[in-house]
Amino acid sequence: MILSRLSATLEGMRIPITKYGLPQAAVYPALLAVLMLVYALVFWRVFPQSMHSGAALWLAGVLPEILLLAGVVWVLLFFRDPVRTIPDDPTLLLSPADGTVSDIEPVFETAVGDGHAIRIGIFMSIFNVHIQRMPSAVRVVSITYKPGRFLNALRGEQAGKLNESNSLLLERLHPPADRLLVRQIAGAIARRIVCQAAENQTFTAGQPFGMIKFGSRAELYVPARPNLKILVKVGDKVKAGTTPLARYEI
């Protein structure tokens, strides 16, 4: 009840906080705000009068409060859910995550087509939006959760194989009706994968389905077709639901 009211309040205030971030988006800033208040009371009552002015005031009184306030802002930014304009082009495969393209590799993945696939890895820093979105209009074929380790997500393929992950096998609703694989991978800091998709559920291109908390990696596996053109390169910055990663040249 409290969470639903908070969500409605945030929506009414036009603050773009994702529903996947509740209750953290409410609890963490509240705790930090309490710490700010407690520290202010302790500083003015406990610290000697000599520290209540000049450089000592800034170092011992103001700077800690600024750092705590920065923590509040960061938490709210981490769980932000910005409005995205989704390209209306069924030939595109859109990025499932915000971040930086860390690798583009030919791989063998039996869940995708005849097994010959291309993996596009995306690293999400703690400053990126962490909501995942569907790469195209799809039907969810299956969802597979795998427990695992929490290696640094920058370790690419090794992190993808060993870390906790959640894999969504998808079937495109537009020609070609390829099967795609989107994998959510936890990182060294990220410790929780959220997925609100269900088997046989259909999604539009760019529609959100989950997130990873905090800092992580996402992968898109696509069949290695002659008519599929990869549109990004390693190092490119991408945004979920808006940046095309590949295009079917029909």
C-alpha cells in the first residue's frame, strides 16, 4: 500500500523513478536524509566551537553533508526511468540496455537459430540507467535463471559464463521470425536481477521488462545472418530502446 502510494506520488510529481527500484528508491534516500540530519545535530552540539567557523566548518560540517546529499541524488538517478522515443522500424534490433558496447563476437549459441550467432555485450556502469528493454517486438519463449558468481562485469565472456544471470529466449513477431537471446548478468556490485517478463508474454519494441541493481552487463545474441548488419562497434555508447544495434536488410 505504501509503495503503491509512493509510486503514484512520484508519477504525479513527474519524477521518472522506475517501479523496479521500489522500495530502494524510497528507503535509501530516506536513510541518507536521516544521516544528514543526525550529523548536523552532532556537529553543532558535540564538535567544539572552534570548528563552527572558517575552514574547519567546511571540512567537518559542510563537506560530509554535501557527500551525503550527493548519495541521495545518485540513488535517485540510478533508479531513473527516462522517457524514450522508440524507433518505429521492425527491421531494427534495439539495444536492450544503456551503457558501452564492450564486445561484439561470433559465438555458438544453440538457443539461437542453427547455433551460429553474434553476441553484443554491453557494460553498464553505476551511472547508467539500469532498465532493460526488448530489442524488438517479441514473444517470450522461455526464461532461464542461473545462480553464479559476481565477477567484475568488465570481464566480458568470463563474467557472462560464471556470474549470476537471467536469460530470455525471444521470438520476433515481425519477419524474419528469428529467435533472439537477451541475457541479464549480475556484476561485482550488482546483486539482484529483476525480470517481470513471463513465458508467452508479448512485448513491443523498446518495452521495459526488468533491471539489474547496481552496475552490470547485458548481452544480446542474434543469428549470424548474411542480411543482418551490425550497426555499432566496441566503445560505442548505447541507450536501451533507442539505439539500433543491428538491422535486417530485407
